[in-house]
Amino acid sequence: MTTPGALMQRMVKHIQTPLLPAIIAFAVAAMAAAIAAPPVETNIDAIFAPLANTNSPGVAVLVRKHGKTIFARGFGVRELHTFAAIDAQTNFRLASCTKQFTAMAIMLLAHDGKLRYDEKLTDIFADFPPYGQAITIRHLLNHTSGLPDYEDLMEAAEKRKGSLIWDETHQVHDEEVLALLKHESAGKFPAGTKWSYSNSGYVVLGLIVKKLSGKSYPEFLHERIFAPLKMDSTVAYEKGKSEVARRAYGHSKEGDGWKQTDQSSTSATLGDGGVYSSLTDLAKWDDALTRHTLLSEVEMNVALTPAKLADGSQAVANSENPDEPSSGYGFGWFLGAHRGHQRMWHSGDTMGFQTYILRFPAEKLSVIVLCNRIDLEPGNLAIKTADLFLQ
């Protein structure tokens, strides 16, 4: 019987002598390069190291590859009273990254047979004005509804009254947003004819969850998404009703220092931006999306299909980030490509917070960047991090 050692000797004998030194040199060089190459964790850390200040708000960063968390770290502090450090358990206001949870809630109701995507807004809210007869749930999900922006409606209402109605202590709530929309006689454009990012649409979707499920939006998300996935610290926050553990507070730059700017008049709405979560919990959410834990792959495909307009053309979705190229939009996700790699992502921007969730499904790569300060560009940081892994 030929032993492995004898077989190796035969193979070496058959290698032409002039080639052997070159092969050995190549192998040695490859081994040296592998030893000299810094671990990917070091490369990621280098991107965010300038934010590692124990006296300033900062950022939390999660990187997952092939279903495993390979980086989860905080930089800076979650608030300026105790200077508690940001870590993987720190909960940030997700702002518009909430929309992926609202979309999932609607899709779960469709799974339950409680709604259809082409159901009309007036089928659900019978007292909604006639312009709602042309608006479907699908239009609300993909931002082609034409609903007026509720912040514009708030401003108009305050001008009519001649004084402030809402502020950071008396905040607008979802039902008030719906009431403002009901006072309008038309949308910004006929439903399905244009794409226009709509916080109003996602507030309404949150109210649809409440009406059709018989549970509040926070209760439904907890029972159908957060609890099953063991996202134990994630919550759709309602002041006086819920608490946020290990809470990060939002901040803005003021001179050479920082000012806590955590709440505004619109910080109490839910479906468009009210969820708080941490890296630890968002890793579970990412895993559920990869494994199709909540919905089958077929059911999820509709969320990852770019919206089309009434004339059959693809709706061009202009991301809130001016550095992002125009793209498509599905249900709660921007859709497009980066360096030839298909991706899904969403950004969030609200009082004192900026967030970004980026996924490359084919590469099984996800990057999440959560900031409790508004002077950063989490989308650019996420892309720079993802580029460490993309060829």
C-alpha cells in the first residue's frame, strides 16, 4: 500500500526542478501575507475608531456574515449624564428603519388573510375622503400613495390657528395624523403615478395594523415579531406606557459641545419611526430575514420587488441620503445595487438620531450603523464597511 508520504515524494519527483523553488517561494509569500494581513475586525475598527470618545455621543456597529455576527461594538456614550458607554445592548431610536417592521406587520396580516395589498384605504377607514378611494395598501407600502406630508399639514394647521399646537411635550400622535389627512380633499398627486417618500403613509399603515388586528401597533409588533424572535429589548415606544432599557438619547452639536435633542413634536408617531432596538436584537431580526422565520421566501419576495407606477414603469425612489443613487423601493426597503451586488437598505433620520440598515442577501452580508448624534453619515460608514467584504 502506498503511504501518503511516499505519494508526496513521487509527486515532488515529477515536479521539474526549475519550478520547485518558485512554488516554494510562492507558498512562503502567501503564508507571510496571511500572517501580515490584519484581521477584518481591525479594519472595521479603524473606520469607527475616531468616534471612540468617552465624553461624546457616538455609534453602534454590527456586521454579520454568513449568518454569524463578526463585529458588534459601540463607540462613544449613550447619554451625557452618566457617560454610560454604548454597547451591543444599547437601544437606539431607529427612526425610519422602523418602516421595515411596519411593512412586516402588514405582510403578516396579509398572511393571516386579514387584508389584501390592493385593498382601498376607504375600505378600511370608511370616513376617509374620496381621494382615498384610489389609494391602496400597496401604494402606502411603496410610497406611491400621494398622501400629503403630515408635517406640512401640522404647519398649515398652526398657521391657521396663529399659534403652536404641537411641541416636544405635546406631540402629535397617529390618530391626529389621520385626522389631518381626513381634512384634505386631495393628495399631492393621483395614487400610483409618482413616487414620493411618505411618513404619512407609514403612520396610516400603523393604524391599519391596529384596526385590523384589534391590538395596538406596539402590542402587535411585540406579539408577532419581537417576542417570537426573542428581541427582548425592542419596543415601539410610547411615553408613559413603555420603557426603553439601556436607552441612547439623541444629540446635536452645539458650539464645541453637545446638546441633548432627543424629542420633537413628531417623535411620538409609531409606524413611520417609533421603534427602539439594539445591535443584539437587530442581529436576531437579520437572522429571521435570512432564514424566512416569519414569512416564507415567496411571501417575502413581494417586499423585495421594486414598485411600478400605473404606466408600467419602475418607480424611481430617491433615497433620503443625497449620496445614494436613485433606486427602487419595495415594502419598507430601498432596493438597488452597489458595485454589481444587489442590496436592500433603509436609512433613518430624526431628532438626534441617524440609522442605517444594509443587507446584501446573496453575499449573506449585513451592516447596521446606529448613531445618537446627527453629524455623521451612517450610510457612507455602512458602505465603507461593506466594501471590506465585497470583491
